[in-house]
Amino acid sequence: MRLIAKVLAACAALCAAHLPASASWPDHPVKIIVPFAAGGPTDVMARLLAAKMSEKFGKQFFVEDQPGAGGNIGTANVARSAGDGYTILVASSSFVVNPSFYKNCPYDPYKDFVPVSLAAITPNILIVNPSVPAKTAKEFIDLIKKKPNTVTFASPGLGTTPHLATELFKTVYHLDFAIAAYRGGGPAAQAVLANEAPASFVALTPTTQFVKIGKLRALAVTTKKRSLALPDVPTLAEAGITGQDSETMQGVFVPKGTPKEIVDALQKEIALIVAMPDVKAKMIPLGFDPVGSTSADFAQYVKSEIEKWKKVIADAHIKQI
């Protein structure tokens, strides 16, 4: 009997040794890297996901913020990490903009990563100070054309999708206005509140409450659908302005080489998390529209976004950094 027990134990150990790593994943804490400072939209999204995934998988999923170089530092660190399921990236649209915006982008969005899921999107929004007489986006275009070089747009930073949405708006409609760069969406929104700059394209998150109480006027959101946070604000397309779609993604990636079983498990759980009523109740007031896409759909989304912003950067003659 002892001999049989020893043989069975040896067989079990041998089988365990040949099991794929994904079979026991996760067996220790998982790091989620956010390539921006704590407290920003991407950090908030990552922490919402981390809390729920810790509950689901029984191991801690913890967020580590690695800001710098427009998101390049943290993103490149994930690109160099092992594809074992223990390092995850939650990224914004810098992921799809930076390969065209930086001369020497330190990562390849196709070769270095596996797209897991588009967790959510944040619409960009065209806001103006209430002192601006225009009540619609078309009226605002007419106003700028009648008084060229008199309007300044606050930008939340070079290379952000709101900045590129501003450049797209300017190029397509042949508008003459200045763009003033601020350090993030919050400062850009504050500049419009103070009428330092009468207008801005900015991510929805820092504007929602100010729009609701009338301290900012929202002319339109830039997504194909209206925002769940501000359902009364029309889309640019509804306002008669086409070809201006833009948004800020909140996407989840893992390093290349991560086993498909782990990618699938993460994708399935993210889709479930963003559909949970308690999570949606936190996301929507912050300006997040839940998505939870499949990996294949997200891969196509990433490709189309990279191509779109590459063209905008070229058409607007934006110099690479």
C-alpha cells in the first residue's frame, strides 16, 4: 500500500509539473499598472476593476501608478514584463496616440501587447463658458468664423484625444483660433469656468457636475451616442457636425505571450464587472460609459484608433515629440 501511495504521489507531482501555468492562475497577487497619476480617470477605472477581480479570483489585484512621458513610462514597463498574467495594463487613449505622436515611442502597440477588453469609454465634450452667446455647436462655428483669432480653446495637454479633437475641429472647418495647453482635463475645465479660455474639448469626467448646475455650457459630446451621464447633451453628429467622433478609452491589455486562457478569463470578468449595477452606479456619474468588449473587437478598435489619430496628427501638421 505504501508503494502504491508513493507511486500515486509521484504521478500527481509529475502531472502538476506539466500543467500549464494558466491552470493555477492566479496563485499570487496580480499587479495592474496605470501609466498616469493617482486620482485620474484611468486610475479610478483600474481600482474599480481591481476590487471586483480580487473578489472573483481570490487573490489581490493591486494598482500601481507609474506616470510620466504621456503614459509611455508605465506602458513600456508592461511591454517588458513577462506574459504570465501577473502584470496588467489599464490604459487610456495615449496608448493609441503615442505611437504617432512620439518619434521614439518605447513600445509597439501590436507586437508588445494582447488587447483584453475595452472596459469603458469617456466621451469628449465641447464646453463653453456661459458668457459665450452660442447655444449650439453650429452657432459656435459661425461665431469663430465671424471673429477669427479671437477665441482660445483650453487643451488638457498635447497628444490627448481632446487636444486632437480640437485640432480635427479646427482643420475640418478651417477655423482660426488659438489653443492653450493646460496640465490635464481638470485645469482645462477650470480655465473655461474662469473664462481664461472660453471653450474646450475635454474628457467628460471633470465637467459633468459643472454642466448640470449651469456653470459650464455643453454644446455637444463627440461620441456616436449620447453620454449616459449627460443624456440631454446632443452628439456632434446630431448637431449637424460630422466626421468628428472621438473619445477617451479605458482599455485593458496584457503583455504579449500571456496564455489565451488567462486573457479569456480576464475579458469575461471585465465584461461582467462593468455591467454590475453597483459598478455602473459609480462609473456613469464620473462620465464612463461601460463597454466590456471582446478581445477581438477591442483589437479592431485599437487598430482603427491608431490609424485615425495618425491621420489627424499628419493633417494638422502636429510635430512629433
